[in-house]
Amino acid sequence: MMDISTELLGQNLDNPLMNASGVHCRSYKELEELMSSAAGSLVTKSATIERRMGNPEPRYSATPLGSINSMGLPNEGYEYYLEYAKKHDYKKKPLFVSLAGLSLEDNLKMVLAFKETGLPCILEVNFSCPNVPGKPQLGYDIEAMERALHKIAEAYGKPFGVKLPPYFDIAHFDQVAEVLNGVELVEFVTCINSIGNALVVDTESESVVIKPKNGFGGIGGDYVLPTALANVNAFYRRCPKKKVIGCGGVKSGNEVFQHILCGASIVQIGTALYEEGPELFERVTKEFQEIMQRKGYNSLKDFRGKVKTM
Ligand code: DHB
């Protein structure tokens, strides 16, 4: 009776939950564990052209309110994820592939390689990695992002999505939405990546808690939920022809419900998945269904985007 299915780019997801890119998705083993979990879909670790070891450890640390990380794009190189995409069982779940080229040329090379395969995997181009020393996030250079989006759309020629950093000013929501609305092939936006370049300090040791970049890293978890909901809703309101994937601060059914109420069609989970592992999807799905049942909702469209204002 209760239907929690959702749809993106003509592909059906039985369940709106999936991992956030970067968490539990670097190796085939991890991707296969997501395939056998209750998640409705999955996304790969952001790929670069070459395999990367990433930044020195410790590079992730959990805190009582979330996490901080500066992984530095450790990944197996795009050809590894392209091979996975060839083996993936698309009848079971859609597959997203995250791309984070270190230059526009790298991104163009990767999207062309995926285009050539003709596979139905969905590209999520990441303009928001905060952790590569010397490489600012393209998402905060709106003109450079606009140029890149047009070039990528032209090269790829198929619908795709963009992973954005959080924005904190209404003028920035307006400017970024205008850029996105100018690129028809951008069919979805994933909001948000971690809040970049935060600093967690431990009083006892009088030290930062991760090694790269003098302790600076992206934060996720409880710290970011209101920022994530604001970004989801800001782009949901401004981009009526696009879909929004919500990401940030989800650890139970409650935050899934809030993301969808703000306009999300799919909800990704990062920090909580890192801490709990893929069994989390069963728990969160159950909690979310209980909230829908209590409120008498039968499908996501009954409440998607319907957050009330005063
Ligand atoms: C990494 C972190 C990110 O937030 C991201 O979008 C891509 C990569 C990383 O440090 O590996």
C-alpha cells in the first residue's frame, strides 16, 4: 500500500535512499555491499583520471555532532568505475558514477569515455571537493562553473547531474540557479557536499583531529542538516524543471522526511553510513515508513516540496 519509490532520468528507485559519494563506494566489494543493502541506488567514489592514494592519515574523524574529513580523493581511477558500470545489474538498482576531474579537460575525457559505453549509469559531476590542496572548489567560482557546465553538456550530450557545495547567501542561490537553468541537460542537482574547510579541535590533546591541511576539512553530520535543507529547498524552488538530491545530516527517518519535504527526490547518507555501515539503510527505511504511516502519506509526492512557511 505504501509506495516509497522515486524516479530520476526515467529510472525507477524502489527506495529513495542511497549512499553519499565517498562513503562505502571506493572498491567493488563496497559497491557490492551497497547492492545487497536496502538502499535504492548507489554512487561510486568520485573518480579522477589516475588512481590516487589521497591525503595522509588520519584523514577522517567522527565527533559527537558529525564528522570531519580531508580524504584527498583517494580512488581507483575512472577506468575502474567504468568497468564496474559494465558489470552492474541495472535491473536491480540504478547506478550513479561520480566524476571529479582535476581539470575541465579531465572531466571532458571522462564523460566522453562514459558516453562511448552507452551504459545507463547516471553521471554526478562533482564541483565541490574541498580537499585537494591547491585546487579550489569550482562550485564557488560561478563563472568557471558555468563555462565548465556548458562544455561538459556539449561533450556528453545526455542528461546528467551536478554535486554542489553548500551556499550561504540568497544572491548565490539566485546566481547558481540561473547558471543551472541555462543548461537543459543538467537534470538534477545534489545538495550538499560537506561544509568545506572547517576545523575540529580536541581540548585534551590541544590538537586538530585530522592530519592533512593543518586539520582543515569538510564537515558532515548534525552540523550540516539546516544548511543542507536550505540548499535543497533553495534549488527546488528556483529550478522547477530539475530534480534535487538531498544530502547532509541524515541519520534517521526523520531527516529523510525533512529532506523530501524540502523538495528532495532522492536522499543520500554520508557520515551516518560511514559510522554504521550499509545495514543502516534497513533501519532508516523502516523509521521513514513509520513517519509516513503516522501522517497518512502513501507516496513521496504527497509531501515532496510541501514544507509550510509562515
Ligand atoms: C573528497 C571530498 C569531497 O567532499 C568530495 O566531494 C570529493 C572528494 C575527498 O577528500 O576525497
